[in-house]
Amino acid sequence: MPLHRLAGFVALCLLLVSCGAPPALDREVTTLGTTEVTARLVEIPGPFPANDLYNYAYVFKYRIVSVHRGQVEGNEIFVAHYNPLKARSKARDEFSGNLGGHLQRFRAGDIHRMALQAPLDQYWMGGVIDKYHTEKGQRYWAVWTNLETK
Amino acid sequence: MPLSYRPWLIGFFLAVIYSLPLSQVAVEASHGEWPQALDVFRQTPTAANLRSFERDTEHASAAVAFVRPWVQSLRFELFRDPGEKTTLGSGGWLFYKPDVQYLVEPCRLDSVPENSPVRAIVRFRDQLASRSIGLLVIPMPAKPSVYPDRLAARSLPGGSLGWTHTQELLELLGRAGVETVDLRDSLVLWRGQSAGYLKRDTHWSAAAARKAAELVAARILASDPGIVGSTEYLTRPVSIDRRGDLVRMLEAPSLERTLPAEPVECDQVYAKRTGELYTDDPHSPVLVLGDSYLRMYQTDEPNAAGFIAHLARELRTSLTSIVNDGGASTLVRRQLARSPDLLAGKRLVIWEFVERDIRFGAEGWQDVPLPAVQASSPASGGKLR
Amino acid sequence: MVFSSHIFLFYFLPAVLLIYYLLPRGRNVFLTLVSYVFYGWWQPWFVVLMMFSTGLDYLCGGIISRPGAGSRVRRMALVAAILGDLGLLAFFKYYTFTAENLNRLASLLGGSGHGFLPVFAVALPIGISFYTFESMSYTIDVYRGIVKPARSLSDLSCFISLFPHLVAGPIVRYNIIAEQLEHREHTVEKFTEGVALFILGFAKKILLANPMGSVADAVFNANAPYALDAWVGVIAYAFQIYFDFSAYSDMAIGLARMFGFIIPKNFATPYVSESITEFWRRWHISLSTWLRDYLYIPLGGNQRSPRRTYFNLGLVMLLGGLWHGANWTFLAWGAYHGSLLATERWCGKKSLYSWLPRPGRVAVTFVLVLISWALFRSPDISHALSYLGCMFGWTAASGPAALLSSEIYTPHHLAILAICACLSFWRYEVYDFVIELNWSKALVLAPLFLLAIAAMFTQSFNPFLYFQF
């Protein structure tokens, strides 16, 4: 049956082509912004806004793993990421200012290493979807975001 | 019946369904990334995670990113189909689909009390009144309200859409004692005076923004002449070219190149004494909250030529403003709640939001408590009289 | 998972085909496992429900067919299976509707209207109506002696969960699949036909049903549309539901053939029907034959008095309407079709307009079906009445509804509407196309597939209409 052979060939191709390498760390995360932390994304509190006409920033809650630069109060922080539907390397546009990173997508439980700015309103004047708006605490603006291997 | 077409058809089918994931893995590998498809094994299989994985897979697809602009261009060229987000009117005018939906579809203004625009606006008015600050509400007519004839195939009685949800909201707010300005009829009138909306943008022209500012200023001064300041502003003409936001929503770069930017004549506002362009003042007695209609020509190119600058010119005083693109229903009030000092010394808040936000506003119409003012006590302001 | 989605077409299907054809044995078990993945993709815990239903029917089927089982035991096992299956369906599909309406009734009768039955949101497991009917038919057929009980739980699980027909049919009977589970041929001919059916179904869904759906959605969502727009809207919906549902069936049948299964067709050009009776012989054939065999005939069918026949027809259609969902609109839709069928039965299995020439009969039948679709598509009865009022000019159009024309009468939509009309009124189905495949047809299918994929890339998520049932 030729279908067997074809299946075997495709399986081999899949195996070969899947041999990628994990992303390397970059320097931006250690130099940009005023604060640098490694933190675990606690949850994704709701659907991300559709960026039809405007782009929004979306506030996430993080639990601090370690603080590398600057000072952070408490062990939970709120970080606004611009246009979270996009990979960080593709999110930057004419409105966002400099931002980037290796992070491809946001998943609850992942650990991110981030370069941050604060307060948020000084760095982003557009729409902010903040599901935690009743909770007090500094809102940070994420400048650079990388996924940390656990 | 020859047999040879069968393996060919099977081979073609398999080649198509296998080539896309294989090429995707190859693209990701070339960027030094793990295959995104394997993410499905890295997370708990909850419904939310699976939806998110599915959406991410499609968004990350290099094939989709490559093919989509071509298909959009083809659809536009062949069928004049501008895609899922925009509607094409007569004469090549583009409209934002949710603007049309807002007008055409039912909208129960008080169906969900905790998300009712009337309730949220009245609550905000009361919060401000307790600080002796007046409120003036301006629901901004979206483009289809001003240009219905460019969308409707049949003639409209009196050239107007008649009673819309915005008219209903204005009536309900009027009954609740909230001060409002209805710009629709004026904007319909001004479009005949070269002060309408842009052809391929959701927003108004600079001339319309200026006329609206003059109308609103006249209304404020008629009610509260004491609000007028002493700064004299002058204007100077500036021309800009604006590439419409609706063109970008066609998601076809090749089309964007064929649709030229629109020339817009603006009047830039500057202070007579210093010659400097208009800038906001956080200590102004007037705070303006709004969305991208207020951003247009103001912080966008050419600067200081939008509604806010012209309103300041008419009131002879610089203003405080919070502009939140697409977020004038709730987000702009949250932003104000994060900076309550801005309310210090205010006697009037002007709140503009595009009418589609009555139904589709980001985060709806939530109640946003305003924290106590920490700075100096309010100036001798009061309710808009 | 949706057949016309990126994840299914480019990840799930290639992976499943690859592993399936690499496996030397255990293919049924593999198909069962991937079918659970397919089904659980929507909501993983839904799989537990299906497993429960399968286990119950397997157990009861075993008891019924056990040598020496008495008739009382057999009957009790049958009743247990039916109650179990219908209990699941009743709770997940009809509980909230029943509770709301009983509370409303209690309120009308003077009660408080609160707390008579607690109302809470129950998640509707997709496809539950389809697989419940399939598993019920298995136990009933075993009881009737029409089929032998399943060889193993694995076989029955494979039959019920088989992903091609799982979520939106066709409603397959066990006797059709039983032998194929044991032995089926995998041939190039069968695979080619499967590919052709899949491509045609996929193209129908993406290129025809979805654009018609956007027209129908625009009009049905509008506040008091103009009469012409309301008619165009309901015609667009008629095309959407036909090309959407028949597309799913085509893809299901095509996928089944890729895995060696033959399952029967579900549609036969329904809009060429000359009467409502004929329409129901051509529309959703697997449901109408299921209702005939397991409800209409046990009720006595047409073997008793004419009045009883009319009653049976009405009841079967009413329940058929209710099968689609817990909403008064579906009940009204079923009652409407039931009364039309009873009327035609009263006229001697002929329509009231049988004196018209054939095009006239087809046209009147289509209009009668359109009226039923207005009921079917509306979110509630008041909307349905208002929409029918717009269609017949009883309700005045709202001013802003004039803007609808920009959404409806675009060159793209008009072209698709015309293509749908041509295909709907042409007595030619995709099965006819596939029966005699040749080079020229293969060369039509290839670009059609690419075109549909390209169009899919520009469309937002569009699940099949029958997923909600």
C-alpha cells in the first residue's frame, strides 16, 4: 500500500524539521527600563481585546521570582503588555515606543524576565484593559519580555 | 477510466495539508524557536488553553500572514469587498463596520443595569457634582450618522437616519438632568461646507473638529461666561496628508499603496504672546475626557490643531485632557481615577465618546469610583449652569 | 474542533492520517482515542459524558442480548438505556429552558416565580443530540434484534465517537458501521472519493455558506429591516444553513472514506422539492429517517386512523423541532412543519398547490420553507414574529435599517447568492460529482481547495451551524 510509505516519509520529514534550538537571551532585558524582574504570570484574567481600530495594553498579574534591578513593593506586581495578541518581537509599532523580547505568547504559569517602566500612564497614554482595576498597586509598562526556561 | 488522476489528487491533497505545518516548523526553526505546535503538550488541556493555542497557531502561521494580504487585495479588486472590518460606501468611502452595526442593530440602553451608559454617566455626573464640578457630555456621531446617504441604497426621509440609539441616550440623559451636546445635525450641515469626515478614515476633518469646538465653546460660555480665561490664541494654516485608519484595516499593503493619503487643511493654534503651539495645562479649570476624535490633529500630526486646541482658543484658556483611544466609555475614567489630582481646581469636565461606544465601548460602562482629591481644594467652580 | 479550521486541517488531520496508516493494527482504538481528543478539544470534560453514555448503552446492550435474558429484564435494560441517554440530553439541553418556563408559569398562576425550580446556566455539550440518538438507536436495534451487540466496548466507543460524524452527523446507525468496524477496505479509490468529498464540502462551507451567513447575520441582527432586505436575509439564511450543514455532511462522509468507512448521505438537493413531504425526504435524511423509525412508526405511523396519523406527524415534527434546541422558536418551527405535513397527508400526500406547474410548486415550497427558516433563525418568538412582520410588510422599517443595503448588496454577496441559487435548484449533488471522478474534475478540485484555503485565511472563526444542536 503506497499510503504506508507516504506516511513513513512524512513522519521522517516532521522529525528532521522539528529540530530547532531554544532562543538565546538578549541584552535589552538587562539594560532597558528602570526595573528588571523575573516573575511568574499568575493568570490570564479574560480574553485579550481585539485590536481592530486601536491597540490596547493589557494588565497581567505576576508573582515575583527575583528582582534584578530597581525596587519592587510586595511579591505581586501588575504589568501592562502592549497588544498581547502579538509576539513581543512583532508588537512594536508607531504608538508603542520601543518594546520587544523573545516571548511568543502569554500563558498562565510561564515565567518571564522583564524590563519594566513605571508609572504606566507616563509611558502609555492609550487604552489599558485592567481587569484588576479594583486592586491597588503600581502598574508597570513592559518594555522587554523574554520567556525564562523553568 | 484511467487510474492516474487518483494518486495525483491524493498527493495534491496531502501535499497541501502537510506542507503548511512543515513549512511553519521550518520557519520557526530558522528563527531559533521551538515548534509552536508542540505548545499544546506544554499546558494543561483546559478549554481556555486549547482555544488560546488554536488562536496562537493561526496567528503565528507564516502561510496565513503571507497569503492573507493577497487574498484581501484580490477580493477588493474583483468584488470591491473591503473585508470583515470595513464597509464600502458609494464614491469609494470607507466605513468602520461596528459604526454601522451600532446604528442598525438593536441596543437596549438599560438591559444590563451594571453596564448601562445612562447609569454610568449619571453616576459620574453625581461624583463630579459632589466636588462642585459640572459635566458636559458629547456623544460623537460616527461617520455613518453623518453620511448615511453614502451607505444606503434607498433614499432616506429628509436625508437623515431619524431616531437612533444616540438620540435615545440624549433624551434619557436630558431627563436625568445631564447636560449634553448633540453634534449630529450640525455635522450633517457642515459636511456641505467642506467640514465633514475623511473619506477613508473613521474620523472627522480638522475643519469639523474646529467647528465642533466653536459650537461647544459657545454652549459653555452661554451657560458659564465666567469660565473664560485671558490667554489669546491665534491660528495658522497647515496642510497634512493623512492615510486613513480604515485603509490599514483592509489588511492589504498592496492596496494601501494604491489608495492615496488624503490632504487635510488644519488650523494650528498657538499662543499670541509666546508664539508657542498650544499645550495642555493640568491646572486648567476645564478637563476634557475623550477618545481618538480628540487625538486627531491634536497630538497627532500636525499637533495643536484638534478639538482641544480650538476649544481652548475659544475659551481663552488652556485645558487639561485625558485622551484614550477607543476607551472613552470606562477606560478614560479609570485613567482619571489613577490621577485624581487632575480634578483639583476643575469647574467643568467635558466627556466625549464616539457613539458606537454606547454599545461596544471597551470594558462597557462600568462604575468607576473616584478617589478623594489630595491636592488643594477646588476652585470656585460649580455645575454647568 | 471544526473541520474548516486551521488546527484541524493542518495539524489534527495530517497527524491522524499519518499515524493511522502507519499502524499495522489497533486502528479502531486509535480512531476512538483521537475522536475523544477531537471532541474534548471543545471542552475536555464533555468526553466523560460521552463515555458514560457509551458505557451505559454497551452494558444495556449486553444485558438485552444475553442468552436466556427474560423479556422483563430486556425491557428494563432498554428503558434504563433510553432513560439514561434522554436524561443526559434532558438535563444538559432542556433543563434551563424547562426551569425558566415553569417558573414563569408559576409566576403567572400567582406564585413568586422564583425558586420553583432553580435556574442555573448549564453548558451544552456540542453534538450531544447527535451522539445520544446514535447510542439510543444502538440499544433499540439490539433490543429489536436488528443488530448483534457490539463485540467490545472499544467497537461501540469507536462507532459513537468516530470523529467524522460525531458533532453534527449524519446520524449513523450501528448496523451501518458494525461490519466496517470488523473489516473495511482501504483503497485508493475510496480515499480519492473521500478527498473529493472533503474538498467540495470544505469549499461549500468557506466559499458559499460563510458569506451567506454574514448576510443573514446582518439582516437578522438588524432592528426592523426593510421588507426586501428581510426576504434577502432569509434567503441568505436558507442557503447558509443548507450549504453549511450539507458541507459538514460531505466533509464527514469524505473523512470517513479516508479511514475506510462508508456512511450514507444526508442531503439530496432539498430545495428542488415540490412539497414539504418531499422536502423532508431530501433534508437531513438521517434525522428524518431516525424520527420515522424510532418515533413515528412506534407511535403507529399511518397504520391507524387518519386523525392519529396527523397527530403522529405533528408530534414527531414538534419533537424534531425540540431536538434542535430548547427554544420556543424550534417548537414553533416543528409545529409549522408538522401542520404542513399533516395538511399534505390530508390532501392525499399532495401539496395544496399541486395543480401548479413544477417551477411553481418548487417556488411555493421554497417560500414555505423560508418562512420556517425565519422562525428557526430568530433568537426568540417575538423576534421571529417581528421578522415575519418585516417580510410581509406588517412592521415598519426603522430609519437606520436603510444602511443594511451596504452590507447586503455588495458585488461579492450578490455573486455568491446567485451561485447558491443555481446550485440549490440544480438536481446535482456533490455525490453525483464524486461518483464519476476524472482528470478534469480532479483539476477543478485542486484550485477549488486552494481557493477555499486562501479564503479561510481571511475569515474569522466560523463554526458550523449544527454544532449548536
